[in-house]
Amino acid sequence: MAAYSLLGVFCIFLIVVTTTAEAAAVHKGRAKPPTEFRVGGKLGWREPDANHTDMYEIWATKNRFRIGDSLYFEYRNDFVLEVEKQGYYHCNMTATLASFNDGKTVINLDQPGPFYFISGAPDHCKNGQR
């Protein structure tokens, strides 16, 4: 199913990596400064239009995330939920790792591996806000 393709996994399923070259640069004191990424770009964290349910997939594939970077979620009348993989795929809002509703949430990417985020607003996740 296309929704479960490798590319589809990348919506807001972020992989944070550190390459050997980056690790060497950190060791020599020439590390790239951390970047704060605004989730969704200038549109921010919102329910996608019906014809653009892949907007977060597109946004995520255009960016490279590293340990030390951060994600900035800007939103109104919504929530950001950090969930595990199953919660991401099934839009399960009951088993959250963390929940945010302050409208301006910053998540630090402090470890390698996947991070999964979904909207806590009814039906937004199923409509692509993940």
C-alpha cells in the first residue's frame, strides 16, 4: 500500500543521523552549528489540504536532520504528540510518549533514530498531519 511505502514512512518520521565525517568534524571542533527546522516550512504544523496530504512527507525528504538540531512546531488549536511507530501508522493518540499544546513547541533531536509525531486534533492525523 502506498501509505506504507518507504517514502511514506518519512512524513514526520524523522531519522537523525551522524556520519563519520560529521563525527570527525565534531572531534576536531569544526561541527556544523545546530539547525532549528520549522516543521512544515512556512505553512507550519496544520492539517494539510485534501490535495496535499503528503506535505509533511515532502518537507521531511527535503531536509537532513542531525543530532543537535531541533524541530519547531508552530500551530493554533492543535497538539503535537510524540508517539511510537505503531501510534504513527495507526494515528493512535492514546499511547503518547509526550504531548505538547503550547502553540510553539521545540523538540531537540538529541539521539539518532526515528522520531514520530502526529496531530492530537481529531482526524488531522488521518488526513496527513503526521
